Amino acid sequence: MYGVVLWADHQDQKAVIWCEDQGDLALYPDTEASLHGGVSLDAGDLIQFDLRQDRNLRFARNPRLLEQQHCPEIAEKLRQVTPQRPAPRRGPGLTDGNVVAFPSQKILPGTLRASQAG
């Protein structure tokens, strides 16, 4: 699989990768490499890697650097085109947590009668 690194942490040796198949992001937790070994990944690097699926998570293994700084602005570009979710609303009957609020819609006068007639 090919991908572009969106975020990397050198100290923890972790990275988040946007995959060529446009599926879920892949995580790269390099728990086996020492600070002086392995590949050093930076945001924007183009890499090739083996993909492993574990339940609902995808993991990148054995990354190989193809081109350093191939697309360094990719994370910012994705942030600009990805709509941000509004914070969950709180109040009677509404819960906190993983709730996406839908925009309120006006119901046209004839809509309810048409749906009740069938």
C-alpha cells in the first residue's frame, strides 16, 4: 500500500497515514525500533508499507520511504476541505458524547398530510 504521512511524532515514533485506497487512516506505532534505528517519518512523506487490519483499526508495518516531503501541506489541505462537526448540544433529552446534530429543517404544511395519507 502507498500512503502519505499526515502526522508524525519522532519522540514516540508514531505516525498517522492517509492511504491510497481512501479508506480509514493507518496508524504506525513503531514499538520495536530504537531511537537510532528504523525509518524516520515526517508529515508529507510518501511511503510504501504493509497494511494489517486488526478489528476496526488499520496498522502500517514495514514502512519504506519513497519520497521525503512529497506533499508537506496535505494535512492542512485536508483540514480546509473537511467540514468540522459542531459540538454536541446539551439539554433535555439530548445526550453528550458521539452525537452529530443535524441542521433543523422546516416542515412544509402539506408534507405531514401527504405522509399520513399513505
